[in-house]
Amino acid sequence: MSKPFLFVLMFFMFRLNGIAQSPTNASSGKQLISSSVDKSNEKKITPPTEVAASDGEYRDHILVTWAEGLKSTKYRVYRALSDSISLMKPVGDKWISNVWIYDQQGLVAGVEYYYRVKARVGTEESAFSQADIGYIPAPRPIAAPRDTLITRDSIPADTLKRGGN
């Protein structure tokens, strides 16, 4: 006989021998074949990566994006004024399927916000992602164009305050 054939034959004999020696049900005498699967080696849900929050590109919102986590189906974005995980609060009240979100809730111009994302499959959640900072720009001061001469005559009379003499 060839070596590959002997190997295959020995493999099936070993498998049959393992089944023959499996435990039996005391009441029926039937062999019990374990259907449990060892899941200890399965990977846990990984947090999303590549979290990026916009840095002043938009005046009315912060765009937060991320790369999908392993096996993830839903995501939730969190925000805080510092990098402390204990201070993170969810942005919105729902888990979402897409990998971006516009944050418009109570933002203050010029303030830096720290963003983190969690992933979820079923009821199992990942740890927090790495943080990224985002902000909306502070309003720009209005300035007169260069080389513009502003005189009393160029300002409408009703906008001037007159002193009391």
C-alpha cells in the first residue's frame, strides 16, 4: 500500500476509535458525541481603528470617521473634553451601521473634543478605540480690507454715538 493511503486509513481509524470510545447516555445506552465547540481561541470584537475627527474644516459640525473593527456590525461614537475614558459620553442615542457620523450636538467653536468609538456584535461590545481630537473653528474677526481708510464721513450717521455736549 502507498504511504498516503495508509495515512488516510489510519486517520479514519483513529476518528472511528475516538467515536467508539466516547461516553454513553446511561438511560439509552447511545453514544454521546460532543457538539460543543471550544471558542476560547476565537478573536474578540476588536475596537475600530483609524479614528479621525475633523480639525476645523466645518463650521457647524465635526465629522468623525473610523475603520471597521473585526466582526463589527454596529458602532457608537463617544465624546469628552479630555482623553479620560471615564468622561466619555455617547454622541446620539443609537448604535449605527455606517463608519462615519456628523456631531452637531452642543459644540462650542474653538473647543477641542476627544472622540472614541466602540464596536458591537449582538450584545458584545469592544473596548474603546484610540482617541482623536476634533473641533469646529472659532469665528473669525471681521476686519476691514487693507489700505481702507475709515473716516467719520464713511460711517452712517445713525450708527455713530454722539457724546453729550
